[in-house]
Amino acid sequence: MMELVSGEVETKDYFTDVNETEKKLLSAADLTAYLVEMLEWKYLGYNHEGWEMIWFNTVDRLAKIELPFIHDLVAEIKAAYKKGTKEPSPFLAQKNKQTNPEHI
């Protein structure tokens, strides 16, 4: 730990050690995580003036990544956004206790 703090350990840029497919996967994971987080904010009722612009620009960026599963992933994310409420978790309380009345 002392070597790391003192700067004696060489830091590594992980993005230089990955191939193009791995870079695409990392970008897809990053954008997907951001979109899922935005969905959670939407489910909680958060909204602001630029919400739609940010959402659709991010979805478009994800859709442009050339990986075989991206089309299905984007379709699923768009469907979740359109639905406006998330599916109940099978691991939590009863289904009827997971619904937010404000989103019905």
C-alpha cells in the first residue's frame, strides 16, 4: 500500500490492454448501467427539463454499438421506459406490496 501511495507502483490503463470487442462490451455495459439508473430515477418520479434528450441520446449511443445482442437489449430498455414502472422482484415482498401507487 505504501508503494501505491508513494507512486512507486506503475499504474495501468486497462483500456489499452483490451481488444475492440472488449471495448465495445465495456461501452455497452457502461451505457446500460446508466440507462438502468435513469429508469430507477424515473420510477421514483424524478424528472427535469432535459430528461428526454439525455435518455434518447444515450439509447441511440447504445444502439450504435456493433454487438450481436445490442438490438434486443435496446428493445428491452425502450419497452421498460415506455411501460413506466418496473416489474416486481421475485426475491422481495409479495407482488402487490412492490407496486408504487403513483405509477399505476
